[in-house]
Amino acid sequence: MNLTHHEQTPHDEHPFAPIIRILGKGKKGSRPLTQDEAHQAMQMILADQVLPVQLGAFLMLMRVKEETPEELAGFVKAAQESFQLESGNTKVDLDWSSYAGKRRHLPWFLLSALLLAENGISVFMHGSEGHTAGRIYTQDVLKYLGLAPATSVEQAQQQLAQQRFSYLSLEHFCPKLHDIIELRPILGLRSPVHTLVRLLNPFNAAYSIQGIFHPGYRPVHQQAAALLQQPHMAVLKGEGGETERNPDMECLVQSVHNGELIDENWPALFTHRHVKPELLDPEQLALLWQGKIADDFAEASVIGTAAVALKLLGKANSQQQAHELATAYWTNRDKQRYVTA
């Protein structure tokens, strides 16, 4: 008896099945998604048009092969279309992603962002917290500086207008992606969502800065930003995967400026390596800002990270100029700020 293909599979194929097939059809048959296919796949995921078993398969197939710049650009575009924030009068100079959490050192980069804000640069930070045990997340340390995370897009806009700095968790502007990040303990692995959220730039700022942990992802971010036509973006291997320059090590910053890809090495700021602290006490963030404690590693982290951002923003023409400007900002900071009760 000669069965036709349709008789063998009485169910119509699910619309998402071809996406999984492209990725999973064996070593010779599989291939990466095109930017359009990636865009379509993420649109379906964000619209809840994908079954949980399909989502799991998709995330892990992507994880095994790792994202191409085209796939990443397609994913990001679909996510941006899904939440389309009304930027209105909201002025964001620098988009700063914070998704990794810190394990070995405190999040000194937070003081870098506040230093920029104090000097007229509006910084919007977005992130996600709690998905990996044993890490300190940005949202949880804001209170030690007397700051509160925004709980809505509107509140983020108010904070930006009032203090030129706001942190908003992913769950408040793209809850579906937040839910997928929360699958980390279930799947046991990070997924492509951990990569794409760093590129979201929700308020469409002209400048954005990102940190990654695995150096292989740095050029992927750089090329994806170029495909997305983001005018100015910089990505670096950050301490713990956050957007923070480790002053003990040379730092390669890969950026895109109006379509031109630039790689730039920033030197280590110390000749010796610092020993990581035994204990991480978030209260030290405010104490360092207020000048009540001295910590050469922390100060170099704050100044060094701010310098990379200032160079990206075009506030300085050379690394030396950027470092001098960041140092001047730090020296002249208002030490009466960020005093908690």
C-alpha cells in the first residue's frame, strides 16, 4: 500500500516547525537563520504562537550553534517592534545594558554611569536580576545609593528627566523575554535571549554600550549593531560580563560608528593584579563615592569605564583625553550625593 506523505502525518505542520528544522536538520542539513527568518521566529515567540516544547528546542539549538550577527539583528528588531516605547520628550544619551550580575567584585560601573549623569549625560540602564544564583544584580544595589529602580516606562522617563539616570528591569517593558531569561535554571544554560537583550536599546539612544563575558560574542554584537543601523555602539569584555572595564587587564573595545567597525585596545591601568575581596559589601558603593573609603581598584574601575563611555560619546578624541576627563569628573564629583539614611 502506497501512503502519501499527507496520510502519514494527519496533523498539519505547525508554522514554527520549519524554523526548528532549519536549525536542527543534522550537521550537513542545518544552517543559520537569515535575518528575516530570525525576525519572523522572534515575532512568533513574542506573540505566544510557539509551543513550550518548540521554544525549548529552538533555544537549545541556537545555544549549541551560537548566534550569527544576522540572527541577532533579526531577533532584536522583532523585540523592539513588540514594545515600541514612546520616547516622546525622553532624552537618552547613552543606553547601558546590565544583565550579567557581579560575582567577584562590586558593580563599580554603576558609579561610572552616575558620574556621567552628574555631568549632563542622560543614562538609561536596563537589565534583569536573579536568574543566576550567587550574583549581585544592579537592581538590588540601587537602594545602597538611595536610588530606586523604575517600575514602569513612565517612571523611567520621569527619573531620566529628574536625575538623568534610570534603571528599568526587562520585565517592565518586554515581559516575554524576561520569562525566557528566567528559564536559565530549568535549561541549565543561557540562551540567545541573554545576548539579544543587551542590544535592545529601548529608547533608541544614539549611543549604547554593552559588556559581554565570552570574547567570541564581542564581534557578533558589533556586527549586529551595524546591521541594525545603530549609529554608535561599543562592546567590551566586561568584568563578570557586565559593562565594566577591569583595570587589571587590557581591554579591547569593539565599536560601530555610522556603519564603520572600529577595534581599539585600552591598556591595563595597573601592572599587578588585585586580589578579589573576600566579601562584597554593597554599602561600599556609597562610601567610595563619598570619599569615606579608598580603593584603588574600584576607583580605576569607575574612571576607566567612564573613559570608554566618554570616548564612545565623542566627548574626547583620544584615550588619554577621555581618561583625563573621567578623572576630572571623579575628582570634582559632589560627594554629598548618594548618602543613604
